[in-house]
Amino acid sequence: MKRVLVVDSDPRVCEAIHKELSVMSHAVYFAFDAVQAISQAHKCKPDLVIVDLSLPAGNGLSVVERLRAMTPFVRTPIIVIAERGARLQAGRVLDAGANAFLSKPLGRQRLLEQVANLLPREKPQDAWMDTMQLLTK
């Protein structure tokens, strides 16, 4: 089971992304501002981060830069989402280390394609081991 950290100040966006990703059997964690994003990343050790560009207590660009500066998250895929008008920021976000940039409103298919492209595929034995660990807890 892959862990995905969703960072957005709008709980409705978080819930919509959670709904889509839980169908894919991903564990989804949330943060609602830039400070929580870094703290939650350390707690949940995400395999993928989805972060909104506009956040309280910082912004999505600062989250990308901070995660990329930390050894555990140097290679963690990051998708940045933003309002349509923020499209001009895409170059800066990608230069900072994000792997993808998506405009809101998020298209379901586009989001799922990006997640599938960026998350490493589990080997069957890894999925089996994850299931066994859950059953023995």
C-alpha cells in the first residue's frame, strides 16, 4: 500500500482526492498548511506528495523546496496543483523540483494518470508483505 500526502487548505479538495486514491488502495494523509505539510511528511513518510500552490503559513512552492532539501524526500514524487490562473507558476514549481503541475479543477483521469506514472509499482511480494504486516498487528 502506497502512502500519499495531500496538502490543501480546502477540505473538499482533500476529500475528493482521498476518494479517488482510496479506490486505488492508497493510504491518504492530510495537511492543511505549509507547516503541517513538512511535519506530516516526517510522520507518514509518503511515497507521493500532492500539494496545492496556495497554502496558509507558506505556499506550495516553499513546501516543494523544503522537501527537496531534506534527504528522505529528495526522490519523493511531488504533484503541485493550482488554480487555473496560477499556470504561469508551473515553470518555477517544476524548476524547484516538482514532478508534475495540474490545474484545478482537477480532472479525475488526469490526476489518476499522474499518480500512476509517478508512484513506483509494487512488486507482488511487497503487496503480500504489507498485507501480512497489517494482519499481524
